[in-house]
Amino acid sequence: MAVKVIMERTVSSDNQGELAELLKELRARAIRQPGYVSGETLFSVDRPGAHLVISTWESLRDWKNWEKSPERTELVGKVEALLSEPSKVTVFATTPRAIAEGV
């Protein structure tokens, strides 16, 4: 029962290069985490500086373990410092059962 994690981030044009590098580093580290399936980063065509990161995890538990890990927390702190507004994170499950069970 996979989950998809949708992260929306907005950054000024001055910080786009640095953000892109940090997002690459986050993905490189996430790939090594148990339960990581895939991920992609999209750049808005209408809203300059708007980024959407979508990652897929085998379970909600796998995502939560990565979300609270020290190595992710450190990098996300650097990402947040670059943003013009706080990140918005939404988690979607492939089935209602995945939500109820937290798996």
C-alpha cells in the first residue's frame, strides 16, 4: 500500500540553483532509505520559483521514518532557509486502509 508525498516549495530566482542542488542531495539520500520507490521534481511553468517534489514510498511508516531522520531534517532546514514561504507537504495513500493502519 504505497503512499505519495507531495511537497510544494517556492523560492526566489536568486535561490533556485542552491535549492536544486539541495533537492538533488535529498533525493540521493532518500534513494538509500528502506521503502523508497521513486521521486521526481517538477518546476512550474506559470509560477516562477514554484517547485513540486513527488516521492513514492512503500508505506506510510517508511515515509515517516525518513521524514524524521536526522539526515533529512538537517537538509530540509537548509531548504526551508531558502524559501519565500513554508513548504506544504501532503501525503496521499493508494488505499484508505493504508491511512487507517499507518502502514
